[in-house]
Amino acid sequence: MIQYFSADYVIPVTSDPIKNGIVAIEDGKVIGVYKDLDASIKADVKIFSGILIPGFVNTHCHLELSHLVDVIPERIGLVDFIGKVMESRGNDTDKISDAMRKADQLMFENGIQAVGDHANTAISAEIKNHSKIKYHTFVEIISLKEDETNAKIDEARDIEFYFDSAHSSITPHAPYSCSKSLFKAFKKAVSEDNIISIHNQESEEENKLYRYKTGEFLEFYGKIGFDIDEFKAQARNSIQSYLNYLPASNPTILVHNTFTSIKDLDFITRMGRNVTLCLCPKANLYIEDALPKVHLFNNHKFDIALGTDSLASNNTLSILDELKTLHNANRELNFLETIKWATINGAKALGMEKELGSLEVGKTPGLVLLKNVINLKITDEVTLERII
């Protein structure tokens, strides 16, 4: 049965907003987006006060850490945060699975249609297979020791087997958790359609490590028994040190970018890579009490996407809350631009733009109603309701 929905505005995302527009949906698929319909059909239109948009795309999450909500203190810095995660992960599979199911349902209720999720095990596979949400799973590779590089890549491949083959890939975790030999081996091991999602410059400590071989990571490596003697200071920030080791043609999501500078952005531009910058503002405040320099990103032509990170570093899994955080800190942001960050840009980054991310005929993007939006501005008063 065809259902018709109308609101004060319909925002298809990939085309101009439509005042009093109408969206026609059948079995979850968009079959039409209209400026008007004839009188005989209008009687069947459900009319809402607010703005209709496609479902959100959460480009970065860690479902496996959902059981760590309220466990790790805020604003302790990335290095201490990593240590706390390692201490607190645990192995109670029932507890972890129950928390993941609740987190999955919470994201759906928060209007999220697709998620880019980082995994270290296969424990989330069953939940994703039965979820209403579309997932792309990034199986993380963490390898600091050169003699374990190939084994770690093989291990990631084994885990990837449990997930949707069309929407999964292996990826280096972060520059501070992967050796140069790992990056080189990874480059040879993956095909061009392997999407990469790597944590980038979430902390200034990462830049200190690469630029000067100083900072809190040195103490951290000592605690975990890793010998860093052979690591050499690069006299430049991390992204300028490792990006060339990643395969050049693969779609790449750089996640966080909290301490990415204009020189770093210029460097990425010169490299000519297919790069999406994913921002997770609430997690950045939770861990480092800092936000990415969004005004710098707007001057470059990279797609920007949004993520929530995990419940270990966030008290909600809501892309709307991420939008509110960014708009509160950057009043000059344009709602029609940032709604792309929250939808189609993430869909492109995850290779799902043909399925979702915009209200276009043939797609199954979900339908979300934003309420209390005045003059197309995101404020703390805005709420949402999932329509489909």
C-alpha cells in the first residue's frame, strides 16, 4: 500500500527543500517526492508539523563497547581513555550482547538508518543480521609488532567472514596502534573496493608522538610492554606521516580529526585521495573536551560525515544530538549543509548512496520528522520522530 506523508518542508537532501512537499512510500521504498498532488489523493496524505528528512547515517560507532556506558570518566584524555577501555571491555558475552541489542534499537528509534561500525570480534554479527539498521562493519587491525603483521591481517579476515560480505571491510585502527610494516602489508592485501575507516588525530598526543616522539603515548607503550626505540620522530603531524602508506585509490574515512590543522587539510588535498572526514563531536568533548575546527573544514572540498562513537564515550547514540552540538558551537553553520553531513555524505562514505541517504525514487532511506525547527535552525528544542 502506498503511503503519503507531508510536512511544512520536505528535504530530499540531494535536491532543494520543498515547502509543503509530499513523499510517497510503498513497502519502505520511495516512489515519489512531490510539490503537489491532485485533490483525490490529498485526502490520504498524513500531514505533520515539522520537516521530513531521510533517516540519518551514523558513519562511526563501536557497538561492541555499548556495555561501557557511564563506566569511563569524562575528559581524561585519549591515552587514559584507551587504557580504561582495555581494562573494562570484559568477556561477559551475555552482558555485551544485551547492551548491543539495546544500543541497536536505540539508534533505530533515534532515526538512524545506517551505521559504520568498528568491530574487534564477531560478537555483533547476529544482531546486525536481524537489525532494522543497515550496517557496514569495519574489522579493526591493531598491530605494533612487525613479526605479527600478517597474522593480524589474517585474523581480521577471519572475523570479517561473519559479516555481510557486501558491507564489511578490514581497516587499520589508528596510526598510534599500527606499525609501518602493518600499513605496508595492508596496502598489498586489500582490493580497491575495501573501504578504510581509521581513527585520525583524536588527540594532540598523537601529533606529539609523530612530530617529536614525546607525550603520553610513550608511557602508555611502556605499560603494555611495547618497545618504541625504533620509532623515529617524523617532524610532522601523524596524518602527514602515515597517509601515503594507505592504498591511494581506496575510499577512506578519517574519523574524529579533532586536532587536524589547516596544513594537514592542505596535505590531504594535495594527495588527491577519496577522503571523507567523519566528526564525532560529543565523543570528542567526552574524551578530550575539545571539538574539531569545523570552520577550517568548510574551506576544503572534502565530504564531511557524522558519527556517534560508542556509549563508552557518549551518553547517547543520536546523530541529531551530534548536529545540536556542532550547531551550538558553530552558529554560522548552515542547516541544509549539515543535514547532508548527517545523511547522504555518510551513505556515500559507506558505499550505500544507491540505497539510502536521500529521499529519491527507488531508495529505502527511512523517513524522519524533525519537530520544533524554526527558520531552518538546529537548536536544543528540536526533537525527532521516526515515521518509517
